[in-house]
Amino acid sequence: MTAPVIRSDVPGSFAWGVFHDRHPKLIQQVIDALPYGPGERAAVEDLLAESISGALQPLSTSAHDHQQWVEWGGEGLHGRPWGEAPFLWAESYFYRRLLEATGYFRPGTWQGIDPFAPFKDAELAGAAVDAELVALGDLPSEFTDKRAIALLSSALWGNRADLSFQITAEAGGSIASDLVADDSESLWAELERAQGGRVCIIADNAGRELLPDLVLVDHLLASGLAAQVVVYVKPQPYYVSDATMADVLATVERLRTATTAAAGTIGERLWRAMNSGALVVRTHPFFCAPLPFHDMPADLRSEFAGAAMTILKGDLNYRRLVGDQLWPPTTAFTELASHFPSAVTALRTLKSDVIVGVDAAVVAQLDNAGTPWRTNGRHAVIQVDLRR
């Protein structure tokens, strides 16, 4: 089965808007957030110009991952307009080149400096996170179904609606009605069936999204639903706010040092879980690759094999799971996710064109509403593929 691969060369499309509208604003924010010198600023601005109206240029042969990007398909794309490359490939390469422009990999004073750290730090230190930490005190102290449902919903929606809303929202409220596919019962049933196994989570964003992810991790471990949780993060800064190990540590510390007892308790349990190996954080170069998970290398595939469940967070991981292609939205999720080496759950708010596994009547209703429902972040899915 196949479908058109999404590219960014169609004016007015979502992918086109990422390069022509979103990236210029991002570049301005990046060069305003840190005091980069003339060389770094010029390199960043040159990258923006190249990505909008120029041809794809290769990484320097001295770059540590030059050969890796050649193997990931760069050799056949260099010299062509950016819009002719698959959107997933071009977008990933843009962020790799942005790190190059800011000196992240070069020996010197900017080496290892996350260009997105000011945004992540501000969000984690903000009042919205304060409110999330306070709301943890309103959760049932026992590991009940109500607690589990609230934490799953919070992890799904990230920064759209805070935990206090999730706890108090009535069934059928605005958040629930915007869930266009909901396999959450299958998720919980499978975790119960495989109780005490290993659960993997492929993280998405830092800040207000990583916080509820880690609280959900704590619930899985403390309730006994998982004996071990492995959280996978990016090996380097990526897609503005994607989580790295530094972000995990900062988030755990934010919980530990919270003034509310419930948050502090969760933070301490997560700390001890890392000490004992019940919570493991891992990464792999492939998490910054411009390729779908179907092309996952054997060493990473073997890490997921045998997991009771792998939970994929966010839009980018969804695109990589099912393929960044214009599938008919009624295409079965299981048809496109079955290649993954373990049972898999996608927790994803819709922020790009790719969507599958939605009932035909729901698709018709959304299409008739006349809103960009695939990309505006208002709708979400919880989709499960079980491997038995």
C-alpha cells in the first residue's frame, strides 16, 4: 500500500507554510534568544535563505555525521530545491543544519549550547508549570482508574489543557469530544494483561509536555503496571522543543523541588527509579534521522522487541510511525503500524497533514466543518496496535 509522500513545494500547503512562515519566525527567535556573534548569525540567516529559495547543500565532509546523512539519502537530494525533498527529510535536515550554523558541534565557545534552551527553560520555570504541580495534589492518592485516565489525558494533550482541567472535566467535554480516535481501553487492558513488563516511551517535547509524561511514568511504575520504563529522548537539540537527557533531568528536579508535597513525592520516586534502573533514559542517533521508523536499524529494533508496550508521543513520532504520506484518513492504523517491533500506542495531537485510523463518519463531519482539523492542534488520537 502506498500514498503520495508529503513535500513542501505546494504553495499554501501546511508543509510549505512550515518553511515559508514558521521557519523565518523561528530563526528570528533563535538569534534573539542568545547573543550569537556575527558569524553564527550570518550562517543561520544563510540557512534560512537557502531553505526557502536555494538548493540543498551537503554537510561539510568534516562533520561527524556527514557519512550518516549521505546514507540517510542526502546524496540523491543535494543540489535540488529543498521543496523537492520529502517534507520529513527536509525538516529534519533543517534542524541539523541549524545546529551546524550555531556552532553546536564545532569546537569553540558555542559547542554544546542548545539554541532552544531559552524557550525550554522559560516554559519549565513558568506559572503554567507551577499550576500543574499544584494540580498533582488534587489527584487521587491511590493508583485508581480515575488517576490513570487523568494522567493519560494530560500526557496526550500536553500544553493544550492543564492537569487541573483533566481532573475536573466531565466526560463528553470539549477535550473528550476532540478525541477523534480513542483506543485507550485497549491500552489499559494490554498493560494489565502484561503487568510487570517493560514499557517504552518515545518522548516528544520538553517543558509542559515532558512533565506529564514523567508523571505518567511514575504512575506506571508505582502502580506495578510496569516493572521498568525506558524513556527515549533525542541525542541532540531537535525540532525546537524536543526532549533531551538534560530536559529529563531538569523536569525531575522541578518535581523534586516543588513546594507541593504530591509533586515532590513523584519527583523523589522518579529519582530513586533512575537510581535503581526501574526508570532508564536512552537515546540513539536514529531519533534525529529523517526517516520513518520502518527503516529503524537492527540494534534499535532489538531494544523495542519484547516490550509490553511502546508509547509514542507527539506528532513527529506519529509521522515516523505510519509514514509521512497523504494516506486516506480511514486507512487502518494497525495496517501501517504493524511493522513496529512491539505493541505500540500513539498519543498524538494533530499538527500535520498525516492522519489514519479515523472513522469515515468522523472524517466527513470534520471535513464539513471547514476547519484545518488535521493541523490546528485541536484534535487528537489514542491509537493502539497490539502484537500477539
